[in-house]
Amino acid sequence: MALPVVHPGEQAVQRKAQEGGPGWGSPMFGPEIPLGFHPFIRAQQMLIIGAADDAGAVWSTIVTGRPGFARPVDDRTLAIDALPAPGDPLRHAFDEERAIGVLALHPQTQRRIRANGVAVRDGDGLRMRTEQVLGNCPKYLQNRVITGPAEAAPPGKARTGKELSEGQRRRVEEADTFFIASRAPGQGADSSHRGGMPGFVTVAGPRTLRWPDYAGNQFYMTLGNLHLDPACGLLFLDWERGHTLQLTGTGRIDWDPRSAAAYPGAQRVVEFTVDAVVEIDNASPLRWELQDYSRFNPPVA
């Protein structure tokens, strides 16, 4: 699946934001995995992946393993020796080939790489053919270190719902990081990161979240996808205990300056409507400890 040389959604958002320029965005990046990225990918113990399920709902989730579980096989093939936890909406999604977005991030060094393409199940893992590979700036990525894999219970049974419970609302409101998966017709899937000080995500109701969109690289890969297709998925990771909270629904860009004014540092606001919720205890064996927040984080009002 060769991606087009232009992304109309990205270009539309760039024009609205009066940023970027012709060809500025995901079309700037090629399908090959640069040799300089290979050691970074092999060193990872987790990846964040995003894709749509058979019903078209978009989800974000985590896969983990020992260093080397993710590795480039050649300049356009990535092997991932892991699958999402049992009960995860994407556990069996790749039984058939589909578009995928992959985010490799290293909170210890605040470095991250994104790869978009197609993937299919290969034994107990995935095999991915890359279409876009790029490095990202470290903005809004908190500094965390792994304290070690947990000798804990295996992943628990998935708990599902149509809206956030009180406990889930508190988790969202206390979060300093979440991940977002998006896709658009003919543009593939994408996996990205959002970060800020705790409280930067506002829960406006059991089915409504809002968060500020801070200054970034002006590529607008996520917002460009949302401009074309509002379906998206969010992942809130409990870094200390390995629990996951996954939300799928739709996102809308709020361009009203009065909305952005309620969030220090915001250029615009994104509103998310929840369609479904999945919560899994111990979905990840990794345990992380916060060292400090990103120096780029704006304050929370």
C-alpha cells in the first residue's frame, strides 16, 4: 500500500492553522527504516500500536518484550515478537493484513520514532511493511525509567463499557500522557503521543474528553487524519501498575480561540466522544518511575 505524495487532511489543517507549506507533513518521509534507527528500535521494550478493528473502530494499545523483540529485518520490514494482551480489541485484528501505526518511544531519553504501514500476524507476533518512517521531537514526553518487569499476575479479563466510570474519569484527569491512534481513507494508520502536566486532559462528562493541542512540528499527522475521518482511539497507561484504559470514539478539532484560551499554551482544542471503553489490569509487565516532567509542558489552568 503505497501512500500518496500528498495528505489532503494535513494540508487542510496547515492552511487553517496558517502553518507549514506545500508538501510539508507526512509526504516528506520515505518508507525505508534508516540504519541509524535500527539500534534504537532493537533497544525498545514496548511499542504503542494503532489500528482499526473489523467494525472500523480505531484503537491504541501496547505490546512489550525484551530488548530485541522489535527489530528491522530489512530496510522496510519490522518484526515484532508480541501481540496485544488477551481481550484487547486488537488482539486478533492482524489475523488479516491491515494498516498499522507504530510508535517507539524511550521515555528515559525522551526520544521517539514513528512508523506507519501494514502488518499481519506472524506466529505469536506481527510482521510489518513500512510506508512512512520518521523521528519525532521530544516535546511533552515525560522522563520515566523502567524499574523492572513485574512478577505479577497475568493480564486480567477485559472490562468493557460505553462510558467512563468514576474511577476511569480520575485516571484520565490525573494522566500526564496518553496515546492516540488515527487513520484516514487512503492515508493509512498512525500512532502518536500527547503529553502535558497532570490535568491537561479535561473530562467534560462520562463520554466527553477535551485536551489542548500544543505547538508541535506542524506536520499535523493526527489532526490531518481526524479532518478526513474522525474515528480515533486513545490509550491511557498506568505506568506504575501496567493497567491499560482504552477508549475508541471520534475526535473533533475545536478551532474557536475562546476554547483554546481556557488551556495555557493551547493553539486549539480537540474534543473526543467516547463510543466504547476497554480496561485490562496487568496488560503490560513493565513498571515505570517518573523522574521529571517535560520542560516543554505548559502549566494547567
